[in-house]
Amino acid sequence: MHTVNRFFSDEQRLLQETVRRFVADDVLPAASAIDRDDAFPQALYKGLADLGLFGVSLAEEAGGSGLETTAACIVMEEIARGSGTLGNAYALPVEAAHFLNEHGDAFHKTFIPGLLSGELLPATAATEPDCGSDVAAMRTTADRDGDDYVINGTKAWVTFGRIADFIMVFAKTDRNAGHKGISCILVETDRPGVSRGKSEELLGMHGLEDCQIIFDNVRVPITNRIGPENEAFKMAMGNFNFSRLMMSSMALGMAQAAMEDAVAYAKSRKQFGSEIIKFQAVQFMLADMSMDISAARLLIHHAARLYDAGHSIAKEAAHAKLFTTDMAMKHVSNALQIHGGNGYSKEYRIERIFRDVRLSQIYEGTNQIQRLIIARQLEKEFA
């Protein structure tokens, strides 16, 4: 068990302890079954909502607790220590509520209470079978027809896609304007023409009900559009900064869990007449884990404080996401190595963490994209 940050406020410390108890009592005993059964952990998801965690960093006037972004990062790290799947699930309503509160109007904000209570399940659909990082190449269209949009296209890798009550769909409202012709439209999943395609069979992060979503002449009122027409790319880029802090904290939680397991295993495993934690090769791996995990936490919380202070954090969010997810992949792998052959067995959770953490380097902008963002920010700063 890692120690409490000495610089946390009393409120942050209480929040961390509350989530940690929930994870120990409810999440850890269920984590292996979630992975094995690949089923959405509805009861645990509702448990997070009942604790008020989905709105922890949302403004009080929007129904949240009004705490700082660091609080959401603390919550995410603790949840992901127990289950990467549940950490990933936690991010969806948190990010959706922030997005609707920041960019939506009165109609869209009526969805926020249901998000915070866990009664409404959200999804976001941007990626397509043939386009991921190249957002401007998306083919899904939303054509005006009177007071409606008519949406056609296929979205891929939609987390919660099979169970979502509504989806925030990114689509071309100006086919010839590249990323400047994209709008975001809220689509209730019970509308005619919305159908679920094939489920995604994933390496890890089981239980998130990922699938393709097909839109076949789906008619939606123009009032369902979130924010101005053709400005969704800019809106999404701004919200990516927050979501990258969430994903960084998720990877951090899994790295922390891996280190804890590696230390415990190294203290109990004996080889050549001694606990393997006495061997310098193992000690060096553990020392590097401790150092890099601490550095990642500082990067994340520094960016979160800047974000709350109203500063642009494109570079800092990319720093946090790039460093933390690369670090987590490296050290989760090293933690598995310390377990030796047992680390390759499903009897030990390090095997699950190893599969789950790999995704963190891919989504919310691949780590190659993060390097591009950092370089471009540097070019601006030193112009």
C-alpha cells in the first residue's frame, strides 16, 4: 500500500481513503472475474456513482462537487489500482459531464444528472474503421434536412457502445472543410437507424462493451448538436487535455499496482537461498519503478493545477500522457519479469495488468501524436 501524499489537503486525503476502501472491499475481489467474463461491471459502476465520484471535479452549479481536477486524478489512480476496466469506465461519465457542461446548452445539460447518478450510460464516437488519429479523414456525415440532421456512417472502438443510452457522435457537417467541417451531435441510441455492429475482441480492458456503431439515415433534430456547427474538432482538442490527465492517472494506478505486487512477490520468493528482493538486479528494477511512478504523479498533478488555474496545458497534458503511459508499460513489464514464469499465469494479476495497460499508449492520441503535440508547442514557444 503506497503512502498518502503529504501535500494532499484533508479533503483530498479523505477522498483517496474513501475510494481506496471501496476498491479494497468491492473492486479487487471482482477484478479477475470482470476480465474473465468480459462483462460490464454494472454494480461496481453504480457504486462509483453512489459515492458521488462521477461529479467530483464538476462545477457545483452543474451538480458536481466542485473539487479541483487533481481530485479526479486521485480517484482515477485509486480505481485503476484495482481494475483497469473500471478505471476506464469511470472516465466516460466524468468526461461526458465535463464536455456537456462546457459546450452544451440547457437541453444537453439535462443529461448530466443521469450521468452523475449512473442511470445514463454515455459513449463517444469519433474513431472509424479507416480513421483514427487522422480525424479530418472521417467519413461519417450529418447532412441538414430542414430542422434535422441525417447521419450516415460507421464508428469503431466505441467504448460502452453496446450499452450506451446516448452517443456523442463526431460527423462531417461540411464534407469539404477537413477538420474544420466537423460537428458533435448527441444521438439517443433508441433512434431508428442506430444499430450495433461487431463487438471488439480486445487484448485487455475486458468488460467495456466495445463495438462498432452503424448510423443508417439516423434523423436527429438540429437542437441535438453540441456547440457550434463545424467547431467540434476545436472543442474536442480542448477537452483532450482533461481526458489525457484521466488516462495518465489510469496508467499510473496500474503501474502503482504492478510495483506493489512486484515488491510483495520479491519479498516472498526465494531463489539461491535468499529472497529475490535482496538481489541487485531486482532492486534496481524496483528502484526505477518507484522513481518513475513518483515523477509521473508529479507531472499529472502539476498539469491538473495549471488546468484549474485557467492555463493552456496542451504541452503539459501531452507530457503527462506520454511519460506516464510509456513508463507504465515499461514497469508493468518489469514487474511481470520479477514474477518470472508466474507472471505469465492468470493466477497472478500482473498478467491482467500487463494486457490492460498496453491500451494506454494508444488511445486519447497515440504516444507518437503526443510527441508531435509537444514539438509543435515548443515551436510556438520559441518562435
